[in-house]
Amino acid sequence: MRRLRLGLTAVLVTVVALVALAGPASAHAQFVTSTPADGAHVDPAPDVVTLRFSEDVSLELGGVRVLDTDGERVDNDDAQADGEVVTVGLRDDVGDGTYVVAWSVVSADSHPVNGAFTFVVGEGLAASDDEIASLLNAPDDTGWHVAAGIARFAAYAGTLLAAGGFVFISVVDRRRASRSVVRLLTGAAVVGAVGLLAQIPLQAAIATETGWSAVWSPSRWIDVLSNTGLRWSTALGLVGLVLVGIAVGSAGEERPSAPAWVGWFGAAVAFVSFALTGHTRVTSPAWLVLPADAMHVAAAGIWFGGLVLLAAAWTRRRREGDAVAAAGMVDRFSQVAACSAAALGVTGLILSWLEVGSFDELFSTRYGWTLVAKLAAVAVVAAIAAYNHWRLLPDIRLSGRPVLTASGALVASPGGPGAARTTRSSLAWRRLEGTVRAEVVGLVVVLAITAALVAITPARDAAATGGVYSSTVAYLDGQMSFVIDPRRVGTNEMHVYLLDSTGRADDSLEKVTIRMSLPDEGLGPIERETEKAGAGHWSLDTSDLTIAGDWEMEVVGQVSRFEDQTVTFDVPIRG
């Protein structure tokens, strides 16, 4: 185990050094609110449209467009990002009508974020969903997101197999690598490199929403590398894979031409590269998150790469009649896998808590449910590994030709095994071959889920930003819309919009009052009177929503001095 301790020490030192150079981190950026708000009726038209995000964003790969119902731009094409605030000016001749604001930005974690909302000026009629979709005329980017997910999977699988496989041949196999092993690990390094490089044009296609034109545009590639975390992540990943490839090729030579530290350093660099982009790059505290993520990836790579090579290596040794060496290799890998599983579990818990924050968010967000699926797959793999370690491995150690001495060394039994032990050993080997293959398949599934997970907003961030609540119900002869933004504990903007049967602003209510209650906590009702904000539009800025939960919002419209019409909305407020 001396090689393992020295090698893992080298990986740890390298990880810490590279993480220290990664710099400070901020939080995940999500769209929070806008002025005018989504669905707002305003009069007169605003001079500027303002969008606010949870953290800093950049516009170099995107922009903001404001379109009228004819699809013509009415903005001044002067969108600017100042930290978390994005503004764009409107032309002086903006008249009554519906306007669509389409935006695309890149958040600090390198992920493109885009969306759209509408507002109505004066007596303009609200546009339907079909009309809004035709105005945006945005191409379906589902295919690009799928392609990006495949590229991430290739980067993960190739890199982890190449780097983890090098650890296996250095610590567990301990023989000169065969040509088939060298080809396998070299091919894995190539696949990982292709996956890393492919993410650059795919990111450009998604962020700019221009599809193939961005894929074939080197200037767009430069923009991606200049304005996202992919620059250092890709560079370090490629350097790590090259060094691992050199070390693997040397391991297949009779007299190695490259020292072992080249491979260990390359594996460490490759593992660390994944921590320099994505959610962990912008999650705090950086001093905990970045090392935990790097160690998480390293543990997964050592486990995954080792399993793939183990399945091939022990079969070759048993065919050569070297059962003692095969059993010894299984025993050594079992110790390595146990350490990897422990590291994977500890770092996984740390990262999960920082990205999720509570059990409520684990089961109420897309990120949470995807993480649950990943944890379920990991649990299945861990159960198989435990069965191998505690049930099958003892049978292999104590039966057949190899036996375990008091010192822990595997030697050949001088008297030879009995028939019962031979049968037990053969059965254990056959079962182990099947369970190891199942482990490999399970870890491939885990990698696939991870490739999808890194593109989903973390549950903690999704909960923190809340998101706009909007609901429309029949009211009087027309309809009422109720909007809460950003629907989280703290300060919120509430808007009430009233339209008549023709879809025009209805200004008939004398007064609008909002009563807020939280029945589960016995809180309320808290009654607040709104302010008139425009034709058929009433608004309220309030800090009364101090507790997360399912709030009841009663919107009371005073139709006349003696008549009120009340509508109740159930609104979940995030913590």
C-alpha cells in the first residue's frame, strides 16, 4: 500500500495547490425580477427595462431584445450589465400594445441562462402564448442541450476512466500494462479530450441562440473561453489527460520512459479541472466546496476506472493460471475501493448539503429529485460493492489456491484446496465477475445523471430566488391576474391586474386590499391596501412575508361602497 499512500498524497497536495489558485467564488445567478414586472400593465411606456438577477451576469454571449407585436425591436440596442442588474433603453416612440422582453445572459458558473416576459403599455391587449412564441421566433435548442449533455458525459467518463485506470495499474495491478490496457486507457483519454473540447462550440450555440453559425465560428469559441469558466477547466483537463496518456504509454514499456509522478500529477490535474466550472465554482464557502468537489471526482474516478480494468485484468490472469495473483489484485482493489467509497460518501454529503440546504428542497425542486436519482444509483452500486467485499471476497481469500496469512499476504496453499473449497471458490469468482460488471454499469448511470445534474439550477438557489407567482381567474365580467415577485421570504412586489370582457384594462374598482394569512402557523390575516399603479393595475411592496410556507392571499376588490368581491390565491413562499 506504500505506492497508494504516496500516490494519493501527491494527488492531495496537487488538488489543494490548484484549488488555492482557483480564486474566490460567488453564488449561482438566477433571474429574480424585472421592471416592468412580467404581465404588468403600465402607462406611459417606461424609458428603461430593468432585469435583476441573484448574482452577477455577463452579456458578452447574449443580450436583451424588446419586441412589439410585429416582431420589430423597440429597444435602443444598448443593453448593459452592472453586476446583477441588466438594463436596456427603449425608443421614445413606444406606444400602446404588448411588448416581449427576450434575454440571454451567462451566469458566473458558466451556464447560459435565458428567458422572456411580457408587459402591456396603455390600452394595449395582452398577447396570447402563441402570439408571444411567434414574436420570439426562437429556434428549439433542445437538441443543443442534449448534445451538450452527451459531451459532458464523454468528458466525465473518458477522463475518469483514463485517470482512474492509471491509479489502478500503478497501485493494484503492479505489472507492465498490456497493449489492450494501454489502448483502452489511451482511447478513454481521447474520448475525454473530445468531450471537453466539444463543450466549447456547443456552449456557444446555446448561449448565443444562433445554432450552427456559432458552432463554426472561432470568434464565438473565443468568447466562450473568455467569458466562462471553461477556459481553465478545459485547459487543465487537457493537460491532465495528456500527462496521463504519456504515463500510461510508459507503463506499457519494458523500461518505463516517464516517471510515475507524471501520471499521478496528470490524474490530479484532470480530477481538479471539473471543480473549476459548474455549480461548485460559484458555491460558498470556496475553501470547502472546491476541495470537496475535486476529491469527489477523484474518488469516483479511482473507483470507476479501477472496476473497468479489474474486470479485464483478473480474467486475463486467471486464464493464465495465476489465480494467486488474480486474488491478490482483487484484494488490493477492494481496499482501494473501500477508501474511494468512503471519500465519495463524505464529500457527496458535503456537496449535497451545500447545493440543496434542506429536505424540503430535496423533494420540491428538479435539482433535488435528480440528486435523489443519483443517490439511489450510488446506493445500489455501494450495496453491490459491500456484497463483494464482505461476502464474495472472503470466499475467494479462504478457498481455492490462494489463502490469506496472518500478516495479510496472499500465498499458495501448500496442500491444495479440497473439493468443497474449489466449488465455493469457482462460484465466488463467477458471482464476482457478474457483480463487478453490474457495478460498472451502475457507475456509468451515475455519470450520466451527473452530466445532467450539473446543468440544473441547484435546489438552494432555486429556493432562494423563489420565482414569479402568477395566476389568472374569472372576476366580474372579465378576469383578474395576481402576481407576486420574487415569491420568497423578505420583500415582495404584489400586482393586481383587472381586465374587462374585451381584454382591456378595467378601472372600475374603487379600492383593492390584500389580506395575507399563513394558516399552518396561525399567522394573519395581515391586511394591506394597495396603491393605484395604472389603468386596471394596483401594486403593493411588502415585507410581511417573513416565514416560508403556503400563504393564503385574499384579494378584495371594492366594487362599490357597499359591495366587495374577494378572490383567494394559495401562494407557496420560499425560504
